[in-house]
Amino acid sequence: MDLASTPIQFTPPLHGKSTATPAVDNNPAPIDKDFYRSIYPRCEAIFLEQQAQGVAKNSLRDAVTTLLAQRNGQTGLSLEQASLLLQLVRHAPDPALRQQVIDAARQVRQTCFNNSVATMVPIEVTSYCASTCKFCGWRADNKDMVRLAITETAIREQAKILASMGFSHFEIAGGDHLPFLRNDLHRLIGALKQETTAINPDARVSLCLVPMHQAQYAQLATQGLDCVLTWQETYREDLFKFHIPSGPKAWGIDLNFNMTKGGDGFLQRLQSQEMAIRAGLQAGLGAMIGLAEHTEADILSVILHGQRLIAHYGAAVQPLIIGMPAWNNITTEGTDNRDAMGFNFDTEPNFELIASIYLLAFPNRRAWVFANGRVAPTIQTNCVESAAFFTSTLVQISPGAYLGLKPELTQTLDKQTIFAKTSLDDDTITQEQIMSGEQFMHYLMPHDEFIALFMQRGLQVVSDRSMLN
């Protein structure tokens, strides 16, 4: 069976406008699987060879200055050039050179996006999960958290709240809960798109869920899906399998949303962006900062991966969203085993530099760097000012969390109306119980305070759709 093109059965009606481009036909053929498996070994070899060779301080200064001066906006940077800049993250952390890179990125950002910034908001639909990712609090064996899955009513009410606040990009996120995705996802996408476009015609919907096949993405696009975001966690295959030993994330899924036990979830995850592009959707990619010992090699892997997608699919690739997820503390402390797994990276002092390297590495306007809420708001805002066009504000990672912004809703809607499934036996549920579903530490600053910070820096919030025209 051709998993890239075999159609699946549900075809509900489209709600709202989608920015999906016409799906890529059978030419070109999909990228060879061997390329995906070669990404990390190639990038690690380049980075470690440069690190071993070492560069004298004066020579490094001259090399970086020349590199930045000669950067071509039509091509971005070569892997070797990007690797050289990544030496500044930890191996040769010269403050003056780091600032030179950030300043160069700021100029490119101004050229590409002026003072514009697009904000997105994630909406969790389910915290049930069948995967066992060791670094994640939502993993299946965590018995210390409340599990929730929302109804269509809950997503509609949250959609109205968030769209009325000015958001134009809405991300559906959740755990690896396959029955929910199989039975409810298409309805939730349609409901979210319908409610948000009624308030903001520029509204767009993305997914950050289990990687799917081209046919599944194409069907979800008929509901109004615009974009697929998939963070690889790590491009190093043995490390991926160590951290993700079982479940849909480890083994992948089939066209009917069934887990393919013993399958290759590592490869399916790597192919997710390609499947989305072939279905006519925008795609996002990224690696978890700090998960791998050589985090710089994972960052370089994101660059190689994205550059290959652009080279292979050309104009069919909408601007790639380059995510920067960080391995933050887990809120149920008894299940947080970060230190035991050798975490050795200080994310916040390096976040702006990494964002700047990402922006410089890609051709102008072919990538949107995505600064997220896992770093302090000031650092996030610095990153937006220097490199990131796309960012999240008002991040509340728990199903139903945004209903708390309108307390009268939780008083008038009973638990069964809001939640299709819960791990609580009580007839009622409190906002505190809902918020306990947050499993990665985020900085929960209100949206209007973020907007005030942006305005202080001379930044103007726009819809990301405006940058697709």
C-alpha cells in the first residue's frame, strides 16, 4: 500500500478559508529515506571536526566577519558556515562575535519582515498519551497528573475567547491519544476554523500531534488545516529510541490512526514535514534544544533538513517554521528525570544566538524562526526583535485551560460539556485541576503584556497569513 497517496475515508465539509497550496503531485518523488538517516551523522561529523581543529581567536573573528559579510540572501549559509557559527554557542563563546551574529540577523530580519511579528496560541485537545517519552511529563506511565480530553463545545468556546483577543494562528496540540485523533480531530479542526474565521478572516490552524501520512493531512486540509508542526526531538536515531522506547511516537501510525507496533516512528517523524508539503500545507520543524549531548549537531540537522526540503520542492514549500523547543522542567517533580539523563545545556543564555543562526542559515523569507514560551518573556522578546517573526503568547498547556479566562463559562458548562474524557471521578472540576495538566514549565505571561513588550520595541503584530501573499 502507498501510504503517501492512499486516501482515507472521512470527508467532512470545509469550514473557513485555508492557505493550503495545491498538493504536490507525484513529481518529484519523495526524498530518499537514506537522506533522512544520514542527517545527524553528517551534521555531527562536520561540527565535531571543526571543534577538534579549533580556530585561533583572531582567525575565528576574521572567519565570522567574512562569513557574515558574504552571506547571500538567496541561499543562506552552507552547512560548514552554519557549523562555524554554532561553535560560538559553547565551544568558542566570544561575546563580541556572538553579538556580531545577532546584529547580522537583526538586519536580515528587518529586510525580510520589517517590524512585523505574528503571534500564535496553542490549544491542547487531549493530555491522554500512549507514548512513553522519558523527557515528557505526559508520558503514559505518569500517574501523578490529571488527564483530560476536550469536547467540540470546549474548543469552540476557547476559539471565540482567543480570536477575540486578536490571535490569528491557532495550534491544536495534544498527547498521542489515537482514538481521540481518529474519531474527533477532524471535527475539532473544522470547529476551530469556523469559530476563528468568523471573528478574524485571516485565522489559520496548525497541528502539533502524532506525525501522519500525506493522505491524512490532505483530508484534514479539507477541514481548514493550514500547517503541520513536528519537532523531531533529536535527529540522532539511537538517542531518539532511548528517550522514546514505545508508543505511537516510537513506532508510528497507519492510515487508520492505528499504532504500527514495531514500526519506524523515527523515520515517520522525519518525513512528517515532507508529507505535509506534499499535501499542500505549511510545515514546521525543529529539534529539542539540550536533549542531545551535541545540541549544536541537532540544530545543524534542522538546517540541513529544511534546506533539503526547499531544494527538493521549491516553490511548493511555504516558509518553513523553525521551532526551538527546550527541555524544560516537568511540573510533576517526581516524574522529572532530566538531571538523571545528563542534561548539560543552558538554554536561555544561548536562545537568541541560536535563533539568529537559524535565520541566517536559510534563504531570506523562506523560514520563520519560532520563539516559544519556554524561555523568560524578556529573552523571548529579544529573540523576536533580532531573529524570530513567529512567536507564542499566552501559553497555557492544559486541555480546557483558556476557559478560565471567562469564569462564567466554567460555571454554566458542566464537566461533561467541556470534557469528553477525564481521569477524575468527581462530578465537577476546578480550574486548579485543569491547570495541573501543564507538564512543561512555561512562562505564563498574559497576551496583552507581551503585546506591550513588543510595542515598546517598535514591533507590530500582524497575521502570519499576511506574509504568505
